[in-house]
Amino acid sequence: MEDESDRGLFQRITCRNPFYTIKFFVVCQGFLQLAQLLTSGYMRSTISTIEKRFGLSSQTSGLVASFNEVGNTMLIVFVSYFGSRLHRPRYIGCGAILVSLSGFVISLPHFITGPYEYDRSVSGMSSNATDMCLPNQKDVSSIFDACSESKKENHVVLGLLLFGQTLLGIGGVPIQPFGISYIDDYASKTNSPLYIGILFATSTIGPGIAFILGSVMLRFYVDADKVSASEMHITNNDPRWVGAWWLGFIFASSVVAVASIPYFFFPRELPIEEETARKSFAEMDKKDLMNALRTKPENLENVSLMQFIKKFPVVLLRNLKNPIFVVTILALINLSCMIAGIATFLAKFLERQFTLTASIANMIIGAVNIPAAMLGMVLGGAVMKNCHLSLKQAAVMCTVSMGLCVLFQLPLVFLGCPTQEVAGLDHSGSSGQLIAQCNLKCNCSSASFNPICGRDNLEYVSPCYAGCSGLNFNHETNKVVNYTGCNCIVLNGTAGSAVPGTCGTHCSHILVPFIMIACIAGFIGCLANTPSFVIILRIVKPEDKSFAIGIQFLLLRIFAWLPAPMLYGRTIDTTCLLWQMKCEKRAVCLYYNNTLLRQKFIGMQVLFGILCFLSFCVLFYLSLRKEKRAHQEESNRQEESNRVTAPESATESNV
């Protein structure tokens, strides 16, 4: 039976089966990680839209964005520890199926909730004009808020989003750790850094495509499948616009499902690249092939659960006692905090800072910022491979790249737009100031949001707060032309008019320099990404390699990817000037203090960059000390060898 099995295996290999080559695995792994990060990245590309659709604060949306790390964190160390003892490709495939399922779960809130309701100046030109100044109207907040139903719906929506993110995290557990350890086990030492660099680079394409996908999908109205075009009175340039955020999740989940298929055909073990590279498949005899296939890393024996539990603290402490390992992890934690903040809230930052639509902000990130970061990762891996960097040289490279990254980030703190002028609103953020003598009898709702720009160049939260009692409507385009009879807009002693939409900040000329400097900083910072990962793979014992990767991803999730989005979200919320109130509770932020938002958001980036730079400085010091100690030990061994051989030489001379 064994001979027949070997013969069948030999025939598959000699037929040049691509599933027995590490290069084909790298291709499949890159595509799968691209598809996986397409799903998780798409969540971040639509985070501001989801906020607006369901009335979430930035802190809550940050929780949703980071919740996939919860499921990932629960299992990552255990799965990674058993990584070299299991059929890794098969487990990667099963994880990919869970990732695909998670995308469909996240899109469910769209199908179980009612149509999106925005403040309307006109609804078929009927009396349902909810944001106009109508002194005789009753409490219009009842029109906006069906509080009991809204609360129940929001709980269900938030629960589905969190559950889908948990599935996404659990499904992603085996994908990257198993893929990296599988490649590093069976690739040659010279090609392994390049493969890992390519892997990170192709993975980075996933979020890039995710933001571009978000840009495309958000151009479609969120309820395009529920309402007709004649019922829509706003465009994607309107501040009230909500795009079809759910559509991208369905697309991304389908791509992940396709990417999972090849993993059920890869073997548990592969021929090691160094040995098989010497001969082609046609030149190798059966004995050569079977020996190459059976050659595998050390200590891959199966262990029971009890044995694992006993070994767990021992192996964990052994790696945590390695100062180089700990300092490298600390540097990666700070680097990951920077990336998490950018990935989650940069699109929203650009929207608010430069008055961009969500679609344009996503397109900028997907087409410019992320490719720059990808190029940095590829170049970092190529330098590691071609220059054969030592531990000390890799530490120097990481230190210099992060130092330059921080220097390029500093100008961004001062490069941005001022806070737009909104009538009745100052930097104290008190919504009560919106009520003035001119709109006192209008009974405006605190939930109302339909920005208009008055002829006095001031922005008003809604026509109601501007005291507007009339409007001109174009029936051909289904759009409001302007608002009239606005008591708060007084020109030449008479009530003025206003046009729909925000006045903006009129500083679009700053956008291009901001994006260019941010791209350069991202490119330089990402040069340190691949070398730091390779450092971890090289400083741990071979039998702890898979486990060390697990510890690495566990710590990055606990201290970076899980808390960072919530921390950034909380920080962004502190810069809010005016909250939309629904059911007597804060919903989404309507206006931010742009200057304070820029200082806090970019300031956190600079802070984490400095901490990362200091960590790499310590790493350089430790690597330098390790190199000196190694030279000293080699020198001592050489002296000892000379002392041993000297008497023997003298004896031979006397004889």
C-alpha cells in the first residue's frame, strides 16, 4: 500500500503539479490575503457612511472596525502554535470560507432595515417638508424619530455588524500566520524574505482595491434597490447622501470564496525549494523526490492538547525573555497603531478637512496613498534579499526609515483647512446657540440636518435654522434651486435666500500638497515593515517560529489593531462642535473643529511614529551588543584553539 501511495505521489509530482511548488502557493496566498483584506479594508472605506446611515459616533464605528480583532485574538496563538503540526493549507481554506460568510452577514442590516430617511425640504411637493420654518407645525422630532423602533433597530444592526466582524476575525486567524510559516518552511533562505515582501505587497493591494471599490459603490444611492430614481431628491454631493455601502461586501465575499478553493488541493508538506532547485522534475528519480518531499522543519511532531497546555507558558516565556523579540514587537505595535488610525479614519479626515465626498476621499486613498505604502513594503523586502542585511543592518534600516517618516509627518499638523463658518455655532459646540430670535418660532428639530449656504456666505444647519419659509423647486431635475424668505439672512433690510449644500472651506489648493507629503511619509515608514517581520523570524528558535508569529500577531491585535481605532475614534469625537440629536441621544457628529481635528489626528500619528523610532533605536543598540558578543565569543574560541594547538606544534618540532 505504501509503494502504491508513493507511486501515486511520484506521478503527481512528475506531472509538474503546481500544488507541489512553493511559488504557486505564494501566488495563491497573495491572492487570498488580497481578497481577505479587500473585505476588512472595505469596512474601513465605508466607515463614515455607516456612521451616517445608522447614526453612530466615531468611537462606536471604531469599535465596529476593530471588532474583527476580538475573534482573531481569541484563537491566534493556539492556532499558530499548532501551525506546523496541522494541514496548514486546508485550515487556511476553511478560514477563508468563514471570511466569505462574514461579508454576507455584515451586509444584512441593509436588507432588514427600512429605507434611509434624510431631512427633506420637499417630498413630492407635499406638506411633508420637515426642515422648513413652519411656525404652526407641531413637534417635528416625532417625524424624524420613532424612538422605540429606532432603538430596537439600532441594537440589531450593531449586533449584526459586530457578529460579522467577529466571524471575519476568526476566519482570518489561520490565513496569514499559516501562510507565512508555510512559505518560510519550504522556501529557500535567500528567497523567503522576497516571498514575504511580495506577500505583504499583494496584501496591501487588497485595501487599495477596497477603497477604490468603496469609491465606486458609494456613488450609488444606499436604497437604489428599494426606491425609484424619481423619489430621490439628492445627489452624491449632498452632505445627506449615503452610498450603497452594503454592495461592496457582497462582491468582496464572493471573491474570497473563489480564493479559498485552491487550498484544499495543496499537500500538508512541500519539497524544500533549496533541494529541488538543483534538478528539474524530469531529472529527479523517485528516491530523490520522496526524500525531498519528506524533508521538513524540525519538531513538527504532533502533540496532545495537554502537552500543549504544559508547553505553552514555557515557550511563551522563552520568547518574551528575548529582548530583541520584545523590542521588535514594541516597534511593530506603534507602527500598527499608525496604520490602524490611517486605515480607519483617513477617509473621514479628508472628507471633513477638505470638504470632499466619501467617494473622492476613498479614491484618493486607494489610488495614491496605499500604492505608495505597497511600494515601500516591496522595496523593503527587496533590500533585505539583495543586500543580505544582517540583524544590525536591518535595525539601522528600520530606524532611519521611521525617523524620516516622522520628519515628513510633522508639516501635516499645520497643513489643512480652517473650521467652516456656521451660523449660531462657535468652538464651544453648544447646539443651543443655533436657536436665535430669527428662528425662535420655527420649532426646528435638533435632529434636523440639511446644510444650506446663505447669500451672506454663512452656512446654516438647515433651512429651518435659517428661518426660510419658501423654496423654488425644479420639477425637471427633482432638485431644490434655492430657499427664500430666510429671516436669519438679512440683506439690505429684507429676508434673504440660500442655496442647498455646504459653503465649504475654500482651501482645495492645500489638498494636493497634503496628499503628496502623506504619501512620502507612508512610503518611507513602510520600508521598515518587511525587515522587522523578517527579524522576528530570524531571532527565534526554529521550533518556535510558528509560535513566535502567533505571539507577534496576538500582541499586535491586543495593543494596536483592537484599541487603536477606538482610541482614534474617541479622539475625533472630542473635536466635534455639533452632534445630531435623535431620541434625546447623540447620534452622528455634524460639524468638527477642523483645526483641532487635524492637530489631534496627525498629532497621534507623530506620537506613535516617535515611539516606533525610539523602539528601533533600542533594537539597533541590542543588535550591536549581540554582534559584539558574538565576535568576542568567536575570538575566545580562536584563542582557545590556538592555545591547544601550540603545545602540539612545539612537541612535533622537538621530535
